[in-house]
Amino acid sequence: MNNAMTARDVCERLALEPNQTCGFVRSTYSSPLKVPQGTLPSPFDEARPVGSALYFLVTPTAPVRLHRIRNDQLYHYYLGDPIELLLLRPDGTTDHVVIGPALAEGQHVQFPIPGGTFHMARLLGDGSWFLGGSTEWPGVLPSDVEIGDGEELARRYPEAAELIRSAACPLA
């Protein structure tokens, strides 16, 4: 997709900052409504917002790194080129989907990622940038995020090992 704006333009306009997991990010919403401590089942032991949301931008050198969060989340496509999303589900299965605007080609403009699912994403083909969003419930706290060990996950998910290693190695 030919984009009139550059990734730098998008980062500047939306005040996105480099992030350890998702390229460039800015939190856009954290619900003022709180779920009290002890109300939710494990692993949600702390009080937290009912929901949260953020923008994220992926570039060729700033992919979504291999990670998981405890919370359910929903990826949203906003602008730019599509991304490939790899999910490593807790039950040992994998899923590979494309998030982007081409619905007729099977791309998704929204895609749910169940809590506890390791995932990563990178631009599809020779794309230049992807702008998306993620909404999460309950709301995310920093302690909910875990960076994945590429080698360990490649052993646990041998059918996705090549893709895991190809994306994980440069990010180590």
C-alpha cells in the first residue's frame, strides 16, 4: 500500500514512543472504573481498570516482539500496510492471520487474542508501516506483560519454529 505519510509522521502526530513489545505505542485509554482487588480470578490479583486501549505502529525494524499479556485483547487495523500475526496458543496450537484492510483477501480489521497467548507480528511483504490499536479487558498493568523466550517457544511450537527464530533473533 502506498502511504502518503511516513512512519515518522504518524509517530509525531499521535505522540507514539518506542516500546519493548509493540514497535511504537501510546496508551489512549484506561477506564476510570476499577475492578477491586480480589474480585477477578487468578492471575488478576491486583486492582485494575475495567479496560484499556492503545495505538501501536509497526515498521520493518520495529515489529511486535514475541510476548504475551494475561488479558484478552482485540487488535484493530487503522491505517497502512497489513501485518502477519502469529499466535502461540497455550494448548500447543498456532494460528497465523493477517491484520489489514483487504477483507476480500481474508484479512481481518479486528482480531481477538486470548489472554495468555504468546504472539508476534511483522509487516507483510515489503510494507512500510502499520497503524493499529489494541483494546484489553480487564485493563493492562505492566506486570501483565511477559517477553517470550524465542528458543524455548520454538521448541514448544516446532511447526512455527522457523518463523519464531527469524523474528526473535534480531530482537534479542
